[in-house]
Amino acid sequence: DGDTDDDDSDCGVCADADNDGHTDAACGGDDCDDSDETIFTGAWEICDDGKDNDCDGITDMNDVDCENPQASSGCGCSVSGAHKAGWSVLLGLALLIRRRRGKKTR
């Protein structure tokens, strides 16, 4: 029939119907919806699409990944705020050093 290996329905292997790299859960894979490439175990939860993207049984704003968007990244933190705080500390130290040096010259 011209098909080879995973593309051949004669082989009895479940194909990845949505081509997201994850096999259908019905065939032992981790894709709970093999008709949608945005849905598989480990996918980012898209918080406004009405779908369970990460196959955890919870959709959108009911999913903890949407309550705390950084939870999916694994750190639960915001890097941009850390940069601001770091610069504030450095500026404060520079001003303190300058002030102390000014007192020594008097």
C-alpha cells in the first residue's frame, strides 16, 4: 500500500493523528486528545481555550497552572521583579560608600 512503519495502518500501531509527537492514550500514550496538537500530558495549559491542554482533567481557570501562571515554569517566581530589587540594592550600596568616603575627607 506504500505506507511504512507507523504510517501503515496494517502494522496495528496507533499513529499520532494530530502530529504533536505524543501517542493516543487509548494506545498507551500520553495524549488524551489525539485530534488536537495543543493537548497532551506536559503541554502548557492555555487558560482561555476551554480545553484541558495538559491532560490533568482540569480546564482553564480551574487548573492551578492558570491560577499561578509561573507554576508551569517550575519556579513560581517573577524574574523581572528580582532584577529591579537587585539594582536598588546596588544603588543603595554605592550611595552609602560615597557618603562614607565623603566623611573621611572632612
